[in-house]
Amino acid sequence: MKRLFVISAMALCLAPATASAEWIFTPFIGASFNTGTDVTDEEFDELIDGSKLTYGGTLTWLGAGVLGFEVDFGYSPEFFEGDDDEVDFIDSSNYSSLMANVVLSTPRGAFRPYATAGLGLINTSIDDADDIFEVDRNALGFNLGGGVMAYFTDRVGIRGDVRYFRQMSESDDDDEVDFDLGAFNFWRGTVGLSFRF
């Protein structure tokens, strides 16, 4: 009887939880690139040229099937600042994004590709060195992309992710919201360590 109890307890501990939902937390680091705006000023275009450091985190809930949900936060400091020392009229700048997404993935396993899309807020902030202008704007935006999660153990793995972000709204002069596609858009590629609960 004691042996049966020990064997049953071991089986419960070692059995994969394939029929249950799971939470996945992934702090990430990466780059934002291929940024676009409707601004035609050449000097400003130089500021958003190239890739910029981005970091953040994603909290994902995946069900026993293929459908899940997630909250994604990203932040990129010095986003609108060029690499050229001669271009220094921007004192500080950044963007941050907070998105609520739907996730479609393969069933739980050691290797899990997925696709994701959703809506949220994109904040852009720019302060110039001469205090001539200041931008601090929250805009409705969307993101879509995909990636893969690969696990070393049942609880820890690595996640690679590529997403496209774009503003969907901008403030008009009368502060009304315009639901046309906005000027600001970019791609984001990240890698992170995933913790599965």
C-alpha cells in the first residue's frame, strides 16, 4: 500500500499538465526598427532611422486548446534621438506601448509557435533641448505578429517574437479622436526568458 501511494504521488508530480491552462511571464529585450511617420523633415527622419533598444514584458494566459490572451508592455528610451552627435536638438524622448492581445498557438508542448494581435495604447514623448516644443501623446493603436516559445524544462524556456505596431488615432485641433491610421508605426523584435506557471 505504501509503495502504491509513493508511485501515485510521483506520477502526479511528473505528469505534464496538458489539459490545464497556463500562465507565462516573459521579460524581454530587443529592438524597434523600420519606423515610419508622415513627417517629411529630413532631419527628423534621421532621428528615427535605424534600430533602437526596446525592453518590457508580456504576461500570457494560454488555455488547454489553441486560444489565449496576453498583456504586452514595451518601452524604448531615446527613441527619437539620432546616433549622430551633430543632431542634438532632442533632449529626451521615448515611446511606450500597452496592448491587450488574443493569442493563437499550438497546444502545450516543448516547442510552441503562436500568432498574436490586439489593441491598446501607444504613448510618444519628446522634449527638445530648447523647450520650443513638447510632445506627450497617448494614441489608440494595434499590433500583430508572432513567434515561438521553446522550453528547456517544464517551467522555463526562451521566447522569440516579432510584431508590427501602428497608431490608429491622433488628436485633431479640436481634440476629437480621428480613427484613421496614424502616422507613427514600427516593427519590434525581441527575445526573452519565459517562466511558465
